[in-house]
Amino acid sequence: MELSQEILAEITQVTRAIEDNYPELQKYLDENPMTLPKGDNSDVEMDNEALKEYLNSLKELVIKYEKEH
């Protein structure tokens, strides 16, 4: 569980940085399929691997944007 909290904290940091520094990228944060739970919502457990993938996708979004602009 501790690892999940660390990943979530980093996701929050990157998301906040996107909102503050790259507001034009916010449209890509809405309803990202990686953030939507699969299956029955009553028993959703956070998967560390899925969280890591989402974090990496956020970082890649910023890197790609910085290279293009």
C-alpha cells in the first residue's frame, strides 16, 4: 500500500505541474482510460503497475510537448 501512496503522490505532483506550466495539456488529462477503474467499482483495488504506467504516460506527455515547443 505504501508504494501506491508514493506513486499517487508523484502523479499528483506531475498533474499539478501540467496544470500550472502547461494548461494546454489539461485536455489530455480528462478521462484517460488508464485512470478509469475496470469492472465492478465496488471492489476496486489500485494496481501499482497500472499507476506506474499512468505516471509514465504523464511524464511522456510533458517530454513530448517540451520537445515540440
